[in-house]
Amino acid sequence: MRLNVFAMSETRTRIIDAAAGLMAEQGFNRTSIDDVIAHAALSGKSHFYHYFRSKEQLGLAVLDRQFGRFEEQGLSILRDASIDPLERIHRLIDAVCFLQEEFGIRSGPPFGDLALEMAEEHSGARAHLALAFKRWASQIQTLLFEAGPSLQEGVDAAHLSRFIIATLEGALMLSKVTGDAEMVREVATDLKRFVSTRVRAGASA
């Protein structure tokens, strides 16, 4: 029984791997279930539907894995209480740059083109992504609340957390459009400077 469970998990991972590569290369809409079956070496459509009800569900699984990797390698920094809260925000920004280099310009963490393409046409994907971004913003906002005494009076933690996310995602998109990988680092440097302007004089940033 344990072997069967392991084999099922391994097959599911293989399907997600195949779909992630195909969708990064040719997009969600242009990737067919038959493409995934061929690249994942499945026996046929019944084999595919044993693991996923639809291509949309598979796309959401790919997005979940991308965000999971981002949480593991990026957002985990936010929970390290041994590091100053504002320094953790700076390290998160650096982690996004690192992940962009690891994923490459084409996809970019945490979601890339797949998220945009699915969100345009699938309401389930929009809700799924909205929840993921809400979790990301919530963690940054919590950290900003923790850093509250170091921030200038009137700084809105909710607005600043959304601004940080929007700036990083915008930099990733521009990097893809222009083919300039260095753009993300340049925007990240400017973003860290901006966050520092919201810190009280004499406080660490």
C-alpha cells in the first residue's frame, strides 16, 4: 500500500513537472492535455484524469508549487524572529531577485505568465491567486506591524505591503518584456531605499 501511495505521488509530481515546463514554454492555453500526457509519459487520458479533473486543476497545481517554492525560499525569511523586522523585508526583496535568477526571465517568481493567463479566463484561478497574494501581503503586513516603533508616524502597513508586492511583480514583468534580468535588481535597490524613507530617524533600516 505504501509503495502504491509513493508511486501515485511520484506520478503526480511528474505530471506537474511536465505541465510546468510546457506552460512556461508555450502558455496555458496552448498546452493541451495530450501534450502533458506525452511529456509525462502517461498511458493515456484515463491515466491523466486519475490525478487531475481538468487542465485548470493541473494549472492551479503548478501555481501552488510555484508559490510553495516562493514561501519556502522567500517568505520563510519573514518568520525569522532573530533578524530585525526591517532587515527581513530587505532580505525578502533580495530573495525575490535570487528566485528570479533561479527561475529565469521567462517565468519569474512567484507566478509569472501562467498566473496572468489563467486569471484572465478562469474565475477559480482568480480566486486562488487572490488568496495567495493575500497570504503574501498578510505576512509582510504582520512584519511591518512588528517594526511599527521604527516606522514613521502615519505609515499604513497594509498599503506599504501591497506597494512592495506590486513593485516586485511589476519589476519581474518588465524584466520579462525587456529581456533585462538586471532590471529586477535595480528596482529592488530602489524599493529598499523607499522602505528606508519610511523609517524614523535613528532607527535601523
